[in-house]
Amino acid sequence: MSTKSDLLLDMRNIEIEGFSDERWHPIIKGVDLSLNRGEILGLIGESGAGKSTLGLAAMGFARPGCRITGGQIMFDGRDLRSLKEPEKRKLWGSRIAYVAQSAAASFNPAHRLIDQTIEANLIKGLKPAKEARDDAIELYRALQLPDPEKIGFRYPHQVSGGQLQRVMTAMAMATRPDLIIFDEPTTALDVTTQVEVLLAMRNIVEQFHTAAIYITHDLAVVAQMADRIKVLRYGEQVEEAETRRMLSDPQEAYTKSLWSVRSIQKEESTSDDYVLELEGIDAAYSRSLKVLKDVNIKVPRGRTVAVVGESGSGKSTTARVITGLLPPSTGSVRFNGQPLPAALKDRNLDQLREIQMIYQMADTAMNPRQTVAEIIGRPLEFYHNMTGRKKEARLSELLKMIELDDSFADRLPSELSGGQKQRICIARALAAEPDLIICDEVTSALDQIVQEGILNLLLNLQKEFGISYIFITHDIATVKAISDEIVIMFQGEVVEQGLKSEILSPPHPDYTQLLLSSVPEMDPDWLDNLVADR
Amino acid sequence: MNSVLTTVIQRLALGIITLFFVSVIIFAMVSMLPGDFTQAVLGQAALEETVEAFRKELGLDQPAHIRYFQWLGGVLQGDFGTSFSGRAASGIDRSRSVAELIEPRLYNTLFLAAMTAIVAVPLALYLGITAALHRNGFFDRSISTATLVSISLPEFLVAYVFIAVFAVLWGKFPPISEIRPGATFFDRIHVSVLPALTLTLVTIAHMMRMTRAAIINLLASPYVEMARLKGVSQRDVIIKHVLPNAWAPIATVIAFNLAYLVIGVVVVETVFTYPGIGRLMVDSVSSRDMPIVQACGLIFAGTYILLNMIADIIGIVTNPRLLHPR
């Protein structure tokens, strides 16, 4: 072991402020963080908890619009806060490295991967170019990238997201730093890709005995990676403990609530009365790019069908076909037993009203200059010719349904929280009084507690009004919580459709097996067991 | 590489088609001008028969579409026709070919444009990059104010101020940019300094501000943060990580301003009585010398299309997605 002290990073009473609305607001309010050599600390919390800000502060770095206002950051015996920028620059990329969330955006599109991988080595004169390149190739190999000799000579847009994320880990590792900050490195990846990247990262960090701060909002992921877990909320520490103890015995109420979110369980049921039937749907965006191949999906009335698949599997394209935004090249859409015109412009008002959609990004799905009353009022006028008193009364009713009160009517979207925005979008869909609502990843941008609220709301609305849902998602936990039936899609085809209990219990077709087994579980041994099984 | 070549060829073809449409528009506009050369020369008191005879001699009696195709046919063979001026109803023909008249004027204009560009483009890039680097600092604020002022001032005012200061008070440069026959290269530069300086001031602000905006836009991108966190210095962040991705927007604004230097300089040429192509065109419009006007119009359109095409192509070849397809 090292002869130096084992304590690598010691942050005391850190305070960080961010500038918004013309003044400085506290983001981190006096947090301590310490890390030993070779240790991995998981930093978890919901969005806005200050995880990334604190992680970057461990490098002595504050994003533009943020400033570190208090505390001490001792890295290997030196106080980063007292160092000038050029001094810190010497440490960055050589002794402390950063792995960002979006690999696609964090690589410079103009340079080859290997040039970016070895850049820190070259500017610091740590290794000659030839040696640095050979070493980068070895790292690519260690991270199990395909064709490690050549992949570095490609440009960022030429490789996949999962590969880029591993190249970025190689880039961080290139100078053999003492500390790596992983900032949500797998959040943007599909679950099957995530498993490979997690494994690769964990192995290489172990191999070089590198300390790491692993930032994520996903408990199951952090359980695989971290020795210790620290929970943050509103810029303050909630609690910190060794991983196994934190999972088995959380102390604080907030932590317990995080742990228990995945507790919704809907009793599955089915029906022979189908609200929507897709038959033999083929669809393409251009002649060469065929996205859907012979898709058959049936949605029983008053039930929830979850459409599950990774990015590019054709989930959202299926939604576009149903809504008429993308007329299919062959196949038919039947709604309430009647054939539905393929193109949006051929559908009449009633056919338009019957199918509504809720989107992932509630933010961009609402006109920021319209008030809640205008947003929800529009479908009331458009579909039901409501005006004046009648409209107001209905608006008030709808707000009650989504568990908000009349005081929200005059607010703009910017004055709402993420969960409230999504509720307004639900109310807008409800206003049309549809038979079917397509929910496209409606909870993936939300924190877990907020997710639970939205899912419960959707379930209650279904019970009360008998609405059918198509629930597009990549999150298996959500699927378990709300669906009656599951459709699994892969590369534009339906792999399986059936009752939740049938699909989720073995035996599975190969792809379903791969997908289900890749979903991280809260068990710290899950990744090891998975490797052993495969 | 093939896809880049295809795109470039596509752009070239598009440019040629655009130029063709522009030629139609120019011809139509010129034909729509009230009055013609014969009336301008002979005056209102001229006899009907004299005017008719002169028209016939110039070919103005033919219908417009025939004149257009005759003109276009000539242009395609490099013949821009013969100027109307110099011809008189008396029958003595002292007219000169359009090419002969335009050539020295075009050369003068290009000379002035090149002289301005050599100073203005690097200076604008340097100022834009420096301002972006020290965003909201003292340098950035002062340069932003200065460029705002220079954008807001009309160019003739700037020109007269320069004449007042550098020609009248200081007497270093001539207030009138006359190019005498047999002038040496340095004489040319000497008389062109004040117009070039005026044009520099007019174009630099736009280029500098757009460069600054393009760079600031990229400075906020995650890969720039990544570069910083790899320990890349501020200077290298700009040179190695920002500029390679900024060429497309910068090239567009430079092309726009270079085009302006060729086609938009008539005010400055008039103030300094600089013998450029802009003044030739304006003079020809007032004397209804259509062959010259048409040729100038075509040259201007061609310049604009060519420069924008070059900017487009720079945008394409600096885009790694197009250069290195998957």
C-alpha cells in the first residue's frame, strides 16, 4: 500500500452558491466529504440536490454561474480553494479526472477519440505521444471496447453511446489519476449497455486502485459501484453509511422513502374488448430507414399496455403511427372496432379527441407563454365548444382530478415544479375526454418520489373513468408498477406481448431475458452474480 | 469523402441555377426602368423619327425576350455587349465594349476590397476571440460599445470625419482617391487608405460580434468543460476545441461582409470619388446605359453567390460528420 496517508480527499463544511433570478442562492449548505485512496463513494440524491455541484467542487471547480463560498477542499494535503487556476489545471486531468454524463456532448466532434484520450498526457508532458497512444489502446482493450487498435481513430459521431462512455473512462484513466469523478455516467444509456459499462468501469477502477466519487440518482446502480453511500437533499447531507448497511438499514425517513418508491403494484386484469388494434404495421421515415416491421399490438379497454424497449426499438414510432403523425406503409389501425384513417389530416374531430398523448418533457410540451387555464382550456373549446362559466367549472373539475386547486389556473408553466407540469399535461389530455392516452416516457424525467405520485394519479384516473393507457417506457420498475399487459419491442419488431405475469416470469425469449436481467437490483452483489450467470 | 464532393457539386449547380434566375430578374428590372437611352441622349425635344432610328440601331426596337436571349447568349460566350454611351444619333460610333469599360473599375473595386479585407478580417477575428475570452470584462465591454457605435454611424459620416481628420487637418492622405493613369502600386495604396479605413470600420463590427457570439455559444458546450477539466489552458481551449467547430458560422459572416465590400461600396466610392464599379453602375443607371447595368448586376450577383458558396463549403468540410461518415 501507499506510504502516504490513506486520506486522499477531505472536504469540510463546503458551501456553494448559484446565480439565478438576479441573486445568489445557496446550492450546497455546509457538506463534509472525505475519501480514502482506492475507495468509491456513491453520491446520491434527486435532481437539484447538488450532487454534480459537489462532485465538481471536489476538483476545486465551479461551473459558470456557481461559486464556492465556504469550506476547505484538501486534496492530497493541498488546499484546492487556495490554489490559483493554473495550479489547479496541473492537477486536473492528471491527478483528478472527470467523467461526464453525456458522452456524446462531452467529446469534441472535431477530433479523433484517441487524440482526445491522450490530450492530458501530452499537455502535461507525462508521456510521449507514441507511448500515450499505445497506453490508450491498452485501456480501450481493458474496457472491452471492440477493435481497440482502431476505435481510437474514429470520430465521436462514429461510435455508439455506450462505447463513447467507455472511451471517456479510458480518457479519465489515461494519466492514472488518484481520483475520478463519475457524474451520472450511465444515465443516458440503455440498460443492456449500462451493465457492460458499469462492469468495465468498476474493473478498471479496481485494477488501478483509483478512488472515485460516483454520482447518480439510481440506487440500484450505486449499490453495485460504491463502498460507501452519501445521500444528499437540498444541498445538505441526509445520511452516509457503508453500502450494505445503507441498503439494509437506512436511518432517515427521506432515505427510507427513496428505498420504498418501487412499491406500487397493480393487480393485472385483461379484457376481450379491445379499444385499439394494430395489425401488420410497417412504417418508415424514409425509403431506406424502415423502423417498424409487422407490428401487431392490441390494447384491451380500460387497461394499461406497457411498451418496453431500448432506444431505437420503435416504441415512439409506434405512438406516432397510432396518433396519425406517421402514416404506416402497410397495416391497419382499428379503434373501437372501426378502421382509423392512417393520416392525421383524414381523421375527424371525434377521432382526434379519442386518442390523446402525454410527453416525456412536460416543459417543452407546453407553451411557456400560456397560463394553465389557457393550456387546459384549449381542448375544452376545441373538442367540446365550452366557453365562459361552463369552461371555468370544467377547468376547476379537471384541476381537482389532478390533485391541484384553482389557484393554479393563472400560473405559467415556469411557475410550476416538474411534477406539477406533468400533472397539467395529464389534465390537458383528460380535458378531451379520450378513450386512450399514450404516455411516452412520462415519468423518466422525474424524481422517484414525484414519479410515484404521477403513477398513482394515472392509476386512479383509470379506475374512475376507465381510460386505456399505452405506456411507453424503458424502465422495468415502472412497468411492474402500472401495467396489465406488456409488449416488448426490439429493433422495430414485437418480441412478445402478454399479461404482465406471463412476460415477467420465465421462460423468456433471449432478448426479454437479456433485457430483464440487465435491470440493476438493489442487491450489492447483483452485478457479480450477473457476471457469474452469464 | 465522396459525400462531401457530391455536396460541393450540388452547391455549385445550385449557384449556377441561382445566377440564371438572377439574370432574368436583372434584365426584367432594367427593362422596366422608365425611359431609355435614346430619350436620355436625344432629349425630349427630339423628333419621333430620330428616336426610332436610334432605337433600331441599338436594337431596342426588338421585343424584350429576344433581347434577353441575345444578351444571355453573348454573356455565355463571355461577350457582355457594347456600351450605349459613345454612340450618338449622328452616326459616329465611339462606343467601347462593356468588358473594356468594366475591367479597370472592377479591378479598382477588388483592390479596395482586398486591402480592406486583409486588415479587417484578421482584426475582427482577433477582437472577437479576445472579447469572447474575457467575456463581460473591461475589454469586452469597451469593444462592444465601440462596435455598436461604428455600426450605428452612417458610412458617409465616417468617411467625411476621416477626410476632415486625415486629409484636411493632418494632410497625410488625399481627400479624393483619384487614380491617375500610370499610378504605381504604392500610389494606389496611398489613395485607397481612407476609403479602406472607412470600410474596415463599417465591416469589422459585424464580423467581430458574430465571431464573439459563435465562440461564446461553443464555450458553453460540455466538451469545452471537459477540456477545461482535463487541464487544457484557456488559450488552447479556444484554439484546439472551440475554433475547429466555429468555422462555419464565422465563414458565413466573413463571406457576407466580403460580398458587401464588392457590391455595397457605392456610398464610400462616391464620397472619395473612387473610380470603382459601384459608381460606374449608378452612373450607368442614370444614363440608361443598359448593357453596363446588366453586366454590373450580374457581377454583383455572381460575387455574392460565389462567396456564400465558399462559406457553405467551408461549413461542410469543417464538419466531421460530413467529412467522416459513419
